Amino acid sequence: EHRERALGLALFCTQWRERWGIMADASKEVVQKLQLAEEQAAAIIDTARKNRVAMLKQAKDAAEEDLKAFRVEVEAKHQKDIAAKKSTDIAADLTVATQKELEEVRKDYESNKQKELEE
């Protein structure tokens, strides 16, 4: 709003100067008023730019904070999934090892049973 008003004012001043041919022969008071209006318009534009930059920085900072929280959440879920997979793998490995040992015990039993029956 301020920027548009400042740009409009600056444009008006420029057009007014061109339209009416106010140059070196214009009265000092009118020239001073026009210069003041241009300075005010430039100040308004500069303030609007600074405010825009500040707002963009705030938005960027907020987005970075949100992203940081999201990364922490995703990393925690990932670590939980890895831990669950490891415990599942360990349990599966233990089951396989137990089955192998059980099979060995059965083989030994059958082998020893045959020897004992033969004697």
C-alpha cells in the first residue's frame, strides 16, 4: 500500500514536471516540494523493501525450524524401524540356530540309539 502510494506520488511528480515544463526556471519552493516528495517516496519504497526482506527472513527461519523438527521426527522413526528390524533379525537368526542344534541333537540321539540297540 505504501509502496504503491509512493510510486504513484513519484510518477505524479515526474509527469507533472514533464507536463508543465518545470525546469530550472521553476520557483525554488515548487522544486523543493517536489524534491521532498521524491525523497519521501524513496523513503517509503526503501522501508517497504526492508519490511519485505525482514518478512522473507522470518518466513525462511520458520520454515527451517519446521524442517528441523520434521527431520528429527523422521530420524527417530527411522532409528525405531532399524531397531525393530535388528531385533526381528536376531530372533530369526536365533530360531534358525536353535533348529539346527535341535536337529543335531536328534541325529545324535538316533545314532546313539542305534548303537545301543545293536550292542
